[in-house]
Amino acid sequence: MRLSLFLAAGALLPQAWSWGAIGHEIVATIAQIHLHPSTRKKLCGILPPEAKCHLAPVAAWADQVRMKYRGTAGMHYINGKDDHPSDTCYFGQHGWMNEDINVLTAVANMTQLIMDGKGDIPLRFLIHFIGDMHQPLHLTGRDKGGNGALFRWEGHMRNLHSVWDGGLITKKIRELGNYTSPLPSRQIESSLLGTIFDPYVRFIVWEGIRQWYLPSLPTWLSCPSTGDPYPHSSISPIPPSTSFLPSSETLASSIRSAASFIVGYLPGSMSLLMEELSGYALPLKETENLQNALLNLHPLKLNQTAWARGMEKGEMVFPVCPFHWAQPLHSINCDLAWPKEYTGNHSDPLIELDSDDYYGKIVREKTLERLLAMAGLRLAKVLNEVYGDESEILYLSYL
């Protein structure tokens, strides 16, 4: 059984992975669909051979190396001071708990590194961190981003982070009753890799991006002309990496435990989902020059460098504005993700989230589809502006 099954199972374990592998791969596939041909051609020369010129196989890689390169752990989230949804909602107004190393500085730094031609490793991180930035629980520190907040989901005890990482997505995939047949679009179909979530991607693109969200795209993709007010940094050192990697025996045991957890907690059909996902992500292995690349991950004072430099005549305008993009997403924590009746008292009965008031509202408002579409299109926009030759920021012909 392969490691990617363990990653897919991460959404079910107490300390959940970000979005879960499946969420990151959906974001990357949506981005792949909207890449210009010139962008795809250049990415083929940058991505590892195992990826076969596709973004999705490297989308969960940053989670695979978190245990080894612990200096990157803080790059998956950001915590605002005094933020405690749904009671109080502060996204930087009172400062940050992790100002230097967070998902906002990470997105900006990885973007700068790919602009500087630093290659594969920053690209892998950027693909992942843009996905993380669109998972609302990665934008709040309450109960460790929801990892310590217990609820019920489909009758089983789950923490809130794991529900948003994987529970919502797998339920949507399981319940989607159409889009199993190819669409009349080579652009879309050539970007699908034959996964269990292909119908969901078709649904998001064909009905969401082409119809519901089309009027919103200019707003989604724009950045302030004066530059993003964050991230900024006091330039403190990155925590050292560790040479530790789990032994093959420990890793195999973890995979078996994760698989058993899935079988015990999901309907039988969902085990088939995880089986299919098991052959998708790249294997965990040592990556050449990764340690040297890690030295380039230091937070930069991008508000004084990259934005200003990008505005100079004849140079590329900096294509990403993580704070501007993430700020409205943080409000989902107060408006929807954290039930107002949740007190945090573990003696209280667990609240069922698979209800019309909670899950039904997410479905009616198309919240999950909007987040995945937004993340994928923003990733495509950044890559097209960095690598593409075409003037349009997205490839939207759907021919």
C-alpha cells in the first residue's frame, strides 16, 4: 500500500494534513485546466519527471516533507492575535502570532523564488501553500486551527479541521450524481488524470467557473495597485531542519493504521475512493538540493522589495497578494465554519455537522466549490504571469 493512501487518510487523523491530498490535487487540477499552452510547456521543463507535466502529482508533496523539514511547518497556516471565531474575528488587526513564518509570507516568498528562476522546489511549495491559504481553518489559531475542536460528522467523532480538510470534499464527491462522462472540451479533459474526483472537477469548472463565478473572476484575481500590506517580516531565523525520517517499518505501520482507520470510519464505497487516490501523489523520497533550497525560504521584506520592483517600468508586476486574497476567506471562520453554539467545553454533547443547518448551508452557498475554484484559478493566474507568453491571465476558451 502506498504512501499517498496515508496522505489521503490524513484528513481523518487527529492532526490533519492541510486540505488533505485530495483537496490539493483538485486545486492543482483546476489550475492545470487554466494554464496557457506556453505555461504548460515551461512547467514541463521544471516539474519532476514523475509529475508528467502536471501540477497535481506534486500538490501534496509539501505535507510529505513536513516531518523532515520542520522549518516549513509554520508555512502552512497563519494565526491572528485575539482571533477566536465565531466570538471574535481578527485577521491581523491586533498583529500575528507567527508574523515571520506563515502561509502568507510563504506564498509571497515562493512566488518570488519562481520569478527568480529557482526551479522545482519553490514551485511545489507554492502549489501547496496557495491551496492551504484557501482552507479557512488554516487562517485561524483557535483550538490549533480546529484540530482540538471535536464535533460529529456523519455520526462519527471528528475534529473540525479534519471535516474541512477531507470530510466535506469526500462527501461531495460521493454524493455527486453526474459529470461522470467526458465534457465537450479537450482543454478540460486533457487535464484530468482519471481520478475519482474527475467528476467533481468537471462540475466545478463547467457550472462554477463558466457560469456562477464568471462575473467574480476579475475581483478574485486582482491585487491592490499599491501592493499587499502583508506579509512582512522582522527577519528572524528559520528553525533548523531535522535529519529525521521515519523508518520504513514505522512508516509502514503508520500507513496500515491510517488504512484501518479509514475502513472503520467510512462507508464501504469510500474505501474505494482512498484506493484510487493511493496511486496519485508522488512518493516520499529525498530530493536533490532540497536542503540548499530551504535556505532560500527565509521571509523577505516583500512590501519594500518585490512589490516596488514589480511596479517599475518594464518589469513584471508581482502576481500575488496573499493578504488581500486571504482576508475575506478568514471571515468564513466566523460566518460559517465555527458553529455559534460551540463552546469548546468538552463535557457538552458533540454537535453534528452533517445537518441541514451546517452542511446544508455549505451546499446551498456553494462554499466548498467557490474555495476550490478560487484557489485553482489564482494558482493558474500566478503561473501564467510568471511563465506564460500570452497576455490573458487565464486560459478560458474551454475548446
